[in-house]
Amino acid sequence: MEMANPELGRALVVIVDDRVNHGEVEDRTGPLVAELLQEAGFVVDGAITVPGEAVAIRNALNTAVIGGVDLVITVGGTGVSPRDVTADATAGVLDRPIPGIAEALRASGLAAGAVDAGLSRGLVGISGSTLVVNLASSRSAVRDGMATLSPLVAHVIGELSGLEAG
């Protein structure tokens, strides 16, 4: 008999994309991340879209943390162009970075051929009791990133909630 995934907690997806935010193009990554989070055992509060502006990104992250989500995943704005400010905004929100997970996301993304994941400046860390993860915006970076994250997230959230001794 197969057991269903235990509920890992609540998650929120934040899409950082000027064109999606202005309704110029359809969001193709938010629904994918939400689906992968649900498959991993999360209740997804939704996917919101913000422009590539540090204040808007920080506000979305702080709202998620204050709202008590266990995991917030941002998608986009992690590259090297002047508009890519997600990592900078996230750095101002994190209490404790987890550089090993960010490095694992870059390494696995590059190995899988997702160049944007390999070049990502994305961060991973803890804000309050929320795990914050920045992913690059290509669908391949999202798929690979979620596959890399899945076994790690349950452990981190378990430690944050005091369910696992660390």
C-alpha cells in the first residue's frame, strides 16, 4: 500500500517578470512550480507576479513570511542583467543563508543544460521560519531546481518546525 505524501506545509510562488506582471505575456512557470510543489506535498497558496524591482520583490517575500508560509519560491530575475535584482532583494530579507542549496541548484542546473540556472545569482535561506528559494526562470531550470530541492526541503522545514532534531 502506497502512502500519500504527508503535507509539508504551505508554499507561495512569486514570479518576477516585468512582461508577465504587465499582462504582455502569459506566465508559463508559475503553474509548473505550483504543480511540482503540490506533487511534493505542499498546499500552494498561489502564484503572484511582481515586476523586477527590488522593493516589489522584498514586499512579496516579507508578506509571505508574515503570512506564515513554510516555503516561498521566486522564479526569475536571478541573472546578470541590470534588471535581475531578485538575489539582491532576497539578501535583504534572509536571516540565515543556506549557500549549499543555492550551489546545488546551480550545479545541477548547469549539468542538466539549463544555462540560466548555472549562471544564476539566486539565493536560498531562512527568513523567520520560512525557507526562501530563488530559481532561474526557464522551464528547464524550474524542473531541475524543483527536483534538486524536493529531498532537501522536507528536512529544512522539519528542522524549522522543530519536528526533526538537528
